[in-house]
Amino acid sequence: MNDDRGTYIEHDGRPAVRFRRRYAHPVERVWAAVSTPAELVHWFPSSVELEPTEGGTIRFAGDPYMEDSTGTVLAYEPPRRLAFTWGGDELHLTLEPLPEGGTQLTLINVLEARNTAARNAAGWHVCLETLEQHLAGAATDGPHASDEDWKPVYDAYVADGLPSGAPVPGPDQGAVDAGVTP
């Protein structure tokens, strides 16, 4: 299966955005990058503290666009599957080994509201690009290091027809984009 740049889907009857990325690294390496706080800080939008067990607590802090919060670990199955709640959303990360030795990561963000699809897709797009850089050994300061990269990606998702209309974080916090409403 090819990479999926970000697709609007339904997941168990709820709106969601899905990404698939291939990495030239073994599953164990990608698992470490997506499940350990010391690695998440390089690409994930918040710092994370995680109780590595189903039903455990996950804490999010340090995202300049969100209040600190907690969620629940829905699945913790090393080195293949991690899922948790984050606000009204869910995040599902699934890793599959590829025949050539790499890993396919599927990220599904189940959305609390349909109109957040374009906004969240753009955010995950930037985060996954930062993850790619981190896995390649580049020094990264996380996805918030360059807000300039986000806006054109967001505009492209709106142009592609992903549901939009939710407030967009940033300097004009609270602004609503001019896209399709839910």
C-alpha cells in the first residue's frame, strides 16, 4: 500500500483522518519513536507522559495551542499498536512490518467534530514530516518549530475538500477558516 498523504474517512461511524507512511526502519525503531516520551518530544505536538498499559493515563503538556490535559490509553500492544483519547478525539497508531524490512505506520485521528478534519490533517501532516526527519537522524525541535509550513498544507486540505470550518490555532487564535462547515 502506498503512502496516504491524509484522507478523510469514517472510523467506526465517526469522522476521521487517516495517514499511512512507510519508513526504512524496523518496527521496533518506529515503535520507540511513537510510544516513548523521550522520542515523542521530537515530532509530537505535545510533550507526553504515558502509563504504558490499556486503561492507563496519558498526559499532554507544552502544546502552545492547547491547554494541558489528560487522556486514557485505549490500546498498548508493543510494538504494533497504541491508541488513546486526546480531548474529544482518539489517536490510533498501528505499525506493520514491510517485506523489505521497513515499517508502515498508519495514524488515524478519530475526530470529535467533522469540521476539524482539514485542520487536524494539516497538523498531522507536519508532525509526520517531522517524524520522518527525526527517524532519519536529523535534529528536530518538534512540529511547532516552523508555523509557516502549516498554513499552505492546511489550505491544500481545504482545497481538497476535507471538512473544515473549525477554529484554527495560531497568532489569530479563534479565527475560523472559510471552508465548508460541518
